[in-house]
Amino acid sequence: MLAALRDAILHQTDRAIGQSPLSTGVPGLTLLRSPREKMPALLIYKPALCIVAQGSKWALFGDRHIEYGAGQALVVSVETPALGRVTAASPDEPYLGAIVEFDLGILRDVLVAIQPPDDGDAEAGVFVADLDRGIGDCVTRLIRLMDTPAAIPVLYPAIMRELSYWLLAGPQGGAIARLALANEHQASIIGAIHALRDRYAETVSVDDLADIARMSASAFHRQFKRMTSMTPLQYQKQLRLFEARRLMLAENSNVETTAYRVGYESASQFSREYARMFGAPPRRDVEQLRSSAA
């Protein structure tokens, strides 16, 4: 199963060396390939399966450090920023991965027909699951659809329905079911997350976000951390630093200008928090990134 998945990713990425992440014509499917370990990068994870077919990776969600490797998938149930890094890759054995975003409509339809196991972990927003043959075969077939684009709209729903079944019937089926059946509180938290994402450069208080979620400040803070593994302040800080890195790389923005653009009042505070996040001060980090990409 894992060999077939790895071969399918290699087959597609061989045609687009250097393009990673590689967008595909299959809805919600992205392929990843890297010939070397990578420096930590801040990413916005959407609800999805983040599968490793070869190599390994770690991700930092707030104060949770999660490692996963070949034959495993990171399951993300809520949109959230995280620091991620490829930790095992080489030109002979590149890191290979696939991201499959959840189709919540199909997931809910399948949930009606089965009773998933209760795993007892009602608070898991992000966790690692082992790939079984059913899940691996479905993802492999999704990737192979890239060879026959005309078949995608016909076969994609059936494959995603089967994938949903294996996910819901598996050991973490209860956590997947909670994703499909997000309650009113979860939906309200997600609305606040989107507001925070859109207003990351502003001063936004927990009270403001709690009002958006129609919850008390204490309940909102507790539920927010339960879903994202970080506080609202940590979430906003990661969004700011992610955008700051992008601005300095893509627009050649200097440190002082970037700090104010993403909402910092002090360039020195920005530099300290940036260094804690990425392991080097802004100028040095950007120089290293540009050197590694050259």
C-alpha cells in the first residue's frame, strides 16, 4: 500500500520537479516533494489529512510538538497556523507527501450510515493517525485520477465517499465524526478564527472575539485553545509572523516597515518574537531562506 502511494506521488511530481506544493486538478488534493530537509516554515493548515509517504516531518501547534513519518497522517480538524519542518529527505529518497482536504458534505452523508467508534478524545483538534490499506488505497486512486482529468468529476465523489468510510470506521472515527458534526460552539469558534485571521494586524481583544462567538470570554478562551492548541494571542502572533516572513521574502520589505505592517508597535519586540519562532533574527533568516532557494 505505502509503495503504491509513494510511486503515485513520484510519478506525478517527476513531471513537475521543483514545484512543491503541487496543485492538482483533483479537488482538495496537493502533492509535496522535497529533496532535502527544510527550515521551519509557518503554514496555515486547513481541515485535512496531511499524509507522509516517504521521509518525516514535525509540526508545532502552539505548545504541541507533533512528529509523524512514512505511513502516517496528520489529521487537522480546524483551520490553524502551525510551524512545520521536513526532517528526513535526500535527493535519493525525497520527502513525499499528499494533502487531502476533507469534503465535509460527503463526510456527513457517510456518517448517517455508520456508527463510528467512540475514541473518548473529545478535545483532539490535531492528531496523528496510522494509514491503513483502505485509506492508503483511496488516496493513491485520487492521485492517479490526475492522469485522466475527464474521470475526476465522475470518480472523485465515489473515492471520497469510500475514504470517508475508512476514516469514520477507523480507530479515530470518533474524532473524525466530531469534525463532520461541528456543534454550534465549534462553528462560532471557527467564525472567530476567521475574524482573527482577517484582522491579524489589529489589536483584537479576547472579549471582542468572544462577542463574535457569542460566548463568555472565559468559555471562548477555553474552547479556542481546545480546538487550536493555542491561545487567541498565540494564534494572532503566529499569523503576524507568517505574514511578516512573506512580506520580507516576496516584497523585500525591511524589518521596521514589516513590523508595523503586521501590527507590531516595536521593531525590537518584533525581532525578538520572530527569532523565537524561526530560530534567527529577521534579516538573517531571510538571507538564509534566499540562499537555500538559490
